[in-house]
Amino acid sequence: MSFEINFSKMNSSLDEFSIHLKQVESSREKLIKENREVILFCSKAIISLHSNKIKDANDMLVKAFELLKDLRKFVISDLDRYLWPAEQEYVEAYILKEIVEKKNSISSHLDLDVSLSAYLIGLLDCIGEIKRMIYDSLRRNDFETSLSLFVTMQTFYDSIYPFSIYDNILPGIRKKLDVGKRIIEDVRVTVTEEQRRKDFLSKFQK
């Protein structure tokens, strides 16, 4: 006995999935392309901050934030991971700005409207930029600022280190912590030598 199968519901499901996948692919391409622009804005902001051009840095960060806000409209399915690199760079640049401006508190991930993963990595990446600020301060003979920055750097590392056990969930965090540790140890040596030099000179000035 022959029978006829109605495939209309199946085809309807497949058509719906095809439309969804096309939307996902289009959104993915948009996120990858615009991601680079956000990162560029943030990189320019960081360069400006090291030159103490805070207004220029702020302008770049405003542009980056607006673009990030627009990109979030394209995050569908599991595409949020394509936004993380841009968010990480934004966190790094924004937190660095707060440090340069000597703010009395550090913004949370809610303040910055970024994912917790991006926030965590962005803070770690900031350690390298703080190192540069410390060396710049030492060149200006501003030892007190260097010490304050070193404490900030160490606090970032100590606060994030417990998350190293989640390396299987946050890929690469342990490696970034290792890099951060090496940076801190390098700075510690430099700051300690500078302290000894100052102590030595002070004995002859008395």
C-alpha cells in the first residue's frame, strides 16, 4: 500500500532555520568588521592618555562606546563572543583613563556596560599600560605617583588571580595572569632600585 508524506511542516522549519542562519552570518560579519573600528578608537585613546591628552582620549572613548552600543543590536544566538575583543579594549582604555584622572574608584562592568569576561581581561590588559605610566613617572622623578600606580597594578592582579582556576571557561586568563606577574616583578625591581637610590642620596643630603 502506497502512502504520501506531507513535508510542508519540515520544509517550513528548514526555511525558518535557513533565514536564521543567514541573519547570524550577516550579524557575525558586521561584528567582526566593526570590532576593528572599536579597537582602533580605544588604541588611539590609550595613546592620547599616555600623552596626557585626556579630552582627545575621551572623544575616542565616546565614539567607541556608541559603536559598541550599536553593535549589541547584532548580537544574536551565541555571537556575543565576537564582541569581547572590542569590549576588552574598551575596558582597558576606560579604566586607564580613570587612573590617569586619579579617580577615587574604578568603574564596574555594569558602569561600562560590558560582559564580565571582557571586564576581567580588560583589567588584566591594563597592567601593561600602568607599567608604562610608572616608568614615565620615574623619568619625571615623581616617585610617589609611581608607588601609587604600582599598588594599583598589584591590586588588579591580586583581585583577578583567584579566577585562574577557571581557565577552561575563560580561555587564556592563566596566560595573561602569567604575563601580568612578569610585568609586576619587572616593575617591582625597578621601583625597589629607585627607592634604594633615593635612600642613598638622602644620607648625603643630611
